[in-house]
Amino acid sequence: MKKSSILAVLATMGLLQACDTTPAQERQIGCAGATVAGAVLGGAVGNQFGGGSGKDILTAGGAVAGGMAANNAAGC
């Protein structure tokens, strides 16, 4: 389920980038891509720690923190 969701998001992002866009739209797409990539990476790191429900909490927290960090790093 998780893999299919990730693939769907990536495919959607690829289709959006193929559209003719304005510079403002390109910036929004870039910000969204950075945020999603950061969230996926943060969730993967958070998933390596804890056990039981603690693992779920750390995965979610890692995803949120990763998405926020990537969003800030991209200047969004």
C-alpha cells in the first residue's frame, strides 16, 4: 500500500511538471517536490527507531520534520 501511494504521488508530480507552467507555478511544484521528498526521507529515518506504537509516532514525526526541513531548505 505504501509503495503504491508513493508511486502515485511521484507519477502525479511528473505529469504536473510536463504541463506548460508559469514561473510561479514552477516554484510551487518545486516546493511540493522538496516537501514530499523530505517527508519520505524523514519517515524512513523515523521508522528505524522505536517499536510498537512508538515506531508509528516516530515515523510520523520524522515525516513531518523532514517535510518542514526540506521546505525551508528549498526556500519555500
